[in-house]
Amino acid sequence: MESILNLEEIREIVPHRYPFLLVDRVTEIDEDSGMIKGYKNITANEPIFQGHFPQAAIFPGVMILEAMGQLGAIFMLRKLPQERRMAYFAGIDKARFKRMVVPGDCLELELKLVRQRGNFAVVEGKAYVDGQLAAEAQLMSSIAG
């Protein structure tokens, strides 16, 4: 997968850091359609697997939603000045989990901007593993400032 934004460039846009930065790479941005794609490699070394679950590691659904939210934040914040680069969840609707995500999976994320009004945005997100839908949701966010 070709990189549009690598990890260092992502860190310049969003404030998240290890262990909570959940986007490894951005692979596509289409400004005209309001779409962004990226991925998170799920490894056995993720700190979350110490407790979720030690006997059968499953990447939590809420972390998949957070990864989607971070990708949406990258789309929205990348053109803003540094002092305005903070976005917060305002809501999550229609969240559905279709497949377990486990160590070794590449969580492919895809978001499309549905609407934006001022500092408020709504995106539809999907997460795939090996071409299979793992999760989907509608995410609302508010940009600080």
C-alpha cells in the first residue's frame, strides 16, 4: 500500500501518541469525495491484549471506533493551524461489529465525510480485514476552537 502520510506525518496532525495512536498510515485522501483511507496493523504486542483477553486476544470494538475517529480527525485537522488541531467525539451511531479483529490482522479503515457545518462533522466509517467488513459506524466530531 502506498503511503500518503506516514507515522511521523500523522503525529504532526493529531495529538495521540503510543499506546493510543491507532493509525499507522494514510493510504488515500480524496478531497473531492471527502474520503480518506488508512490502516492499523494489529500486533500481539498491543498493550490492550494483556487484559482483552489473555487467553484469546481480540482487539476491542471501541478501539476500532477510536481508530476510525482518529482517521477522521486526520482528514479534518490536517489543513488547520497547529493550535486548532484537536477534535473530540460528539457521538457514535449505527455501530456494528461483524468480525473479530485479532493479532496479525491489518485493520483497513475507510471514512467518508457525510456533512460538515462549522466545527461539527459527520463521517461514515468502515473497517475491513482481508476484504471482509469488520465494523461500521457513523461518527460525529467537534473541532476545538
